[in-house]
Amino acid sequence: MKPVTKMWMALGVVILLSPLGLILPKHFKAGSAWGEWSSTEIQKMIGYVPRGLARLGEIWKAPMPDYAFKGWEEKGLTHLSFAYIVSAILGVALIVLVTWLIGRCLAKKGE
Amino acid sequence: MHIPDGYLGPATSGVFYAVMIPLWMAAARIVKKTLKARQVPLLAIGAAFSFVIMMFNVPIPGGSTGHAVGGVLVAILLGPWAAMIAITVALVIQALLFGDGGITAIGANCFNMAVVIPFVGYYVFTLISGGAPANSRRRVVAAFIAGYAGINAAALMAGVEFGLQPHLCHTASGQALYCPYGLRIAVPIMVGEHLLIFGWIEAVVTALVVKYLYQHAPELFGQEGQK
């Protein structure tokens, strides 16, 4: 098997394992990454929401926020893990497509 | 390390977009000269790996989370300029599709993770491994140290960017407008948690994959990885 084929397979395995990145922080009761809090969390931490942060924080509504489907915030860990894998597959597919196109445009032909 | 929208003021966000545009253009020019057609799949896999690695949030029990980026690995395989393109693509998709990192912060996030990580990592790797034969222990150790150095340098940059905000932008009464924590809090925390925990994950991932690839697919390292 060609090394690149093996790497695609490894990528598939890593995608299937990705919910660990969701489950472990929940299990160990870890909160948000430092500097990536929601407005509610900031309100609790410092007693107010900085005005610019409140305004700019609303500038973009991602279609799959936090690697989940919209409206799934209250679902259990099994559902969220499924959404996490779907997000990983979608993200990888898009990234491979875009990078491939850029690479094809830039790379020297026939080498 | 993905700075969300609202944590950086418009001036900081603008500066980093202004810094990134010429860097992206330079990357396109340089990669055009060096990237071979057969390396294109590797570039795509590198970008995809980096994206998925960043989904593995590692908890500090009862505290915050963090993750590796895989940027040093891509830089060792394809060079820092190609790595910059690959990681930029991953970061832009994360921001647009998943709201991981803000769209106003794409410039800053790309500077930290798509420039600082691959360049620091790449030069630490070449400095330590220079002249060592492929598949030697020194190259694996070099990859380990390069991974650790790269992500910690990026954490320092992110800490400075966060920490400058309350000094730059506040109301007359002293309330912060954007990130509320200053340099004395943001820098020690960002750097500290990466020095103590997340940096080791980047180091181990980089070293293990580099070791495996030198043993099983040394041809994947272009002249970049054999210098």
C-alpha cells in the first residue's frame, strides 16, 4: 500500500476517534479554552460583558457552531459525538477540496 | 488558541489582516516554485490532519481545554510556506463553518497558528537536525523540540494579542471593550498552560509521526525534510 493511501486511512481513524476531544473535557469538567468564553461566562467571571465584545461577537453566525447541529445544544453526548464526527467529515472534505485546488494551481506540472 | 470575534479590537484585527495579506501572497509565490504536483495530496492531507488534530480538545481537569495544531509536522514535511497555506485553509473553514475562531480574527489566528507555529517549528527542526542522517534519533528529538517550541511561541503571541486589548480599548470608566484581561494575566496563562500541558501534546504528535514516516515513507520528505 502506498504511504499516501495509508495516511488517508489514518485520517479516517482519527476522524472516528475525534469525539474523544468532546467527551474527555466533559468527563473532567473542563470549561472553555482560555479566551474563548461565551458572553454568559464572561458576565459571571467579571460582572459585565464588554460592549465591543457583545457587538462584534454577533458578527458571524456559523452554520454548525461548535461542531454540532444548530438546536442540538441540549442533546446528550451520543448525539453530540455523532455531530462531531459528521463535522469532522464535512470539514475534512471541504479542506481537502480547497487545498487540492490551491495546490493544483500552484504546483509545477508533471513532477 | 482560536481567538473568537469580539476579543480583539478593530485595530488589532486590522493590523493582523494587513500583515497576513503580503505573507499569503509570498507563500503563493514561493510554493509555486517549490511544490511538485505529486506533493499536492500530501498538502491536502496535511491541512486535513491539522484540522482534525485541533478537534481533540485536551482538558485540564476542572479548568480550561487546549489542543495541538500539527503545524510543525506539516512544516517539516512540506516546508513552512506550504504549511502556512495548508493551516490557513483549515483555520478559515473552522471560522466560517464551525465558528471556531472569529472571522474578524482570521488574520491574527493565521499569524499565530499558520505562521508562527510552522516557521518557529521548521527552523528549530533544521537547526537541531541539520546534517543528521534521515531516520536518526536526532531528527526525532529535533521534531519533538520543534513541536514544543512552535506551539509555545504561538501561545505567547496569542497571549500578547489578548492581553493588549484592555490597555488599548476601554471606556472612560475603565471597563474593557474587548478581551478584559491584560498582559499580566493573559500572557502567563496562555504560555503557562501550553508550556505545562498542551505543548507536550504537539511535541509528542510531531515526534511520533516524523519517526514513523522516516521509517516507513522517507521519500515523503522533500529536500525540505532532509536538509
